Amino acid sequence: MTTNDRTGATPGPWIATERCGYHEILAPDDGCEWYGRPNMHAVAYCDTEIDEGEQEANARLIAAAPALLSQLQYAVKLLGAFPALGGTAQVQSMRAAIAQATGGHHDL
């Protein structure tokens, strides 16, 4: 398994899938096999004690995390090029979300 140098997390893309009554989030991993899925490993599982629809929604959101983070970082970079926008409360909130997702490292 490799990690993303910027966040320390497993790089995406991640996929949400259902197996044996619970939802799991899988990521690419060369040479690994996860229950018949070659080159994949589990990143997370969703609680089976909650409603099926909520499990599925949580799995989709978690699976989208790498792409959402990447796009948010790009948006902050673009907005930062405009002094009138780069310091707004919304951009500061975006930077805080990036820091939360990366353990305090937003590099922007």
C-alpha cells in the first residue's frame, strides 16, 4: 500500500461497495486482493447498526473524499490568485476544511 505524500492517506480513487450486508470503501493497491477484487484493499467500513440507506450514503461520501479534497485544494489555489477573494471568510473556511482533512497541512 502506498500513501499520498501530501496527506499521508491512501491515494484515491476510492470506491464504495457493498459486501455481506455492510458497506466498505476500497482503494487501489497493487499486488493485494480483497475478497476477489484484485489490486484493492479496504480503507473503511460503515457501521452495520445504522439504516442501510445511511450506510450507503456514508460510504459514498467517504469514497468521494480524495476527489473532494483535491478539488477543494485546487479551488483555494485559484481563489488565492485574486486578492479580493483569497482572504474571504469562505476561503478561510475552505482552508480550515483542508487542514482538517490533512492533519493541519493545507500548503496553500
